[in-house]
Amino acid sequence: MAHLKIEEIYIAGSMLFVLEEKKSITDISDKLLEFLGNLLIPLAIILAIVLFLLLNRWLFNRSQFLPQTKKTFKILVAIAIIFIGMFAFIFSLEIADEKQMEIVKFLAVLLSAAIALSSTTVLGNLIAGVMNNSIKRFRNGDLIKIGDLHGRVTNKRFFHTEIQLEDSNFVTVPNLFVATHPVILNKKSNTIISTSVSLGYDVSRTSIEDCLLKAAKATGLNNPYVYITHLGDYSVVYKVHGFLEDSSKYLSTTSLLNANVLDELHGAKIEIVSPSFMYQKRVDQQKFIPKAQVEKTIEKVKSPEELIFAEAIKSEEIEKKKDHLVQINKKIEAFKEKIKRLEDEEEIEKAKLNIKRLEEYKVKMDQSIQEQIKKNEG
């Protein structure tokens, strides 16, 4: 009997142990399911962020915006999606409201600190790049001057702007520098070319102005005029100006203007030396004017600007093609609007045919732009 009781107690204990194990397994599985259920919404938000980013990329790649504008807005929308998704992810977590607010406040402090320090960080260049691209202060191929840098823009990026200088070398300028310094933009046409010369008081002002105006006209400048910019102790400073129709020849035209000023003044027997020159050396009233020489015929070659700004000119050609692409899109939209108002089937078919031709030309133009961009980058 005692042996039987011991067996019964053992069996009862075993059954109790099994029941406890089953209960423990059930609790673990319930907690696991609850944990996975709590993660379901945050995981869905992460998936939604990824899908929205892919959708954003797909939409902008198919949009009709200019490539630079497209790139700017694509990044801005992507940043907005990430920020909204991040806050949605935080509020979807199964944690106390106080903890959620602490996380949000921490992220807000980090964002505020990043913006506050943006003037000296990479973020500063990024913000400046977005600003420069948005307000369109200049574009690829433009002749600009920033501080002591004078050249043509070859590439505009989010963190820096690349400029090809007068010596054909390239300089990379941080966008923060561009945003915080005045940018002098030379106009595409009718930009002003000028040069200065100082001459003595013993020479007639009208004779000098006449020579300077002749030099400007010989250079090919339109509507030339002369200013007297300074009356010194020993000399007068004259500055001649004129309008240049094609600013792509800015450097060579400036050089030609200087050469013509020399030729006209020397031709009029006006010496270009400081009046103090004769007080430093006995010259017996000799005039220092070089003898005229017969100019040699020089074989016509490419202008200096075509050689100096070769890369910038390529970038400008791309910009011109982009502008042409915009005009094509406007024509396509105009034909589509026209079709809505037309009733004659023959006229509608003609409009559709024009749209088809423009669409084909647009595809070829877009391919040409992409090929030229790859070629320039390569």
C-alpha cells in the first residue's frame, strides 16, 4: 500500500509538472505573439517609408522638370518623407507617452543644433546648395565673379559649385561661400566692357576722349562713352566703356580694347607715361611713343575663350538643350489643349501628328542630353 501511494504521488507530481510546462510555453507564445503584434505597425511604417522613397524616385525620374530642378525637389521630398516616417515610427511604438515625447524632444534638439551649426558644417553647404539651386542666381556656362574668382560655371552641385577660371583651371567653391558672398553675373548680351588709362594734365581732355571712343568703336563695342574717374596730383584717370553684344568673348574683347587704346593714343602722338617720369630721368622732352609697325596677317584660330572655357561651354550647351526641351513640352501641352477645343477630325489628327513628332524629338533630345552629361562626367 505504501508503495502504491508513492507511485500515485509521483504520477500526480509528473502531471502537475507537465501542466506547469504547458502553461509556461503558452505564456511565452502569448508574449511572443503580443511582441510581434506590437512590432507590426512600426514595421509597416518602415515598409511604407521605403515604398514612398521608391515612388518619389520613380515619379521624379518620369517628370518633365529640368534635371537640376528635378534633383533638388526629389531630395527635398525624400527628406520630408524620412522625417514624417521617423515621427510616425516613434508614435507607433508601444511605449509610454512620456517616453515618446522625450524621444521627440531629443530629436528636435538634435535638429535645432544641426541647423544652428550649419554655417560651419556640411549641412550648411547642403542648405546653401538648395538655396542657390532654388533661386537660380546663375546657371552652367554663365560668366561670374565671386570675390577674386572670375570664370564660367561648369557644374552646380548640392555641396559645391565648380568654376573654370580665366587660366582654364578648375576651382571648387563651397556653396556656403557662394551664398554668403556677392555674385557678379555677366549678362549674356550687352554686357559692359571697360578699361582705364591715366594721362597728364598737359594733354587735351577732348583729344583723349576722342581717341578712347575711336578705340572702343574699333573693338566692336556699341554706344561707347568715357568717364573721368579721378583727378590726381599728377594725372587724370579716364575710363572708356562700351556694350559687348556677345559676352562669350569677354576676355579677348577686353584685351583687344586695351590694344586699341594704345594704338589710338600713340597714333595721336599722346604718350602714356606718368608726368613724374620726366622728373626722374633727363629725357630732353623726348616723347616715348613706339614706332608704328605693319601688322602681320595671322591665321584665324579659335578664340581664347573657346580654349580657356572648353568645359564651361559644354555645360552651357547642355543648359541650352534643357531650355529647348522645356519649349518642346510647352508646345506639346499647347497642342493637347488645342485638341480639347477642336471639333474637326482632320484638325485633331494633324494636332495628334504634331504631338507625336514632338514626343519623338523630345526623346531624342533627352537622350542627347544624357549622353552629353555622361561624356562630360567621363
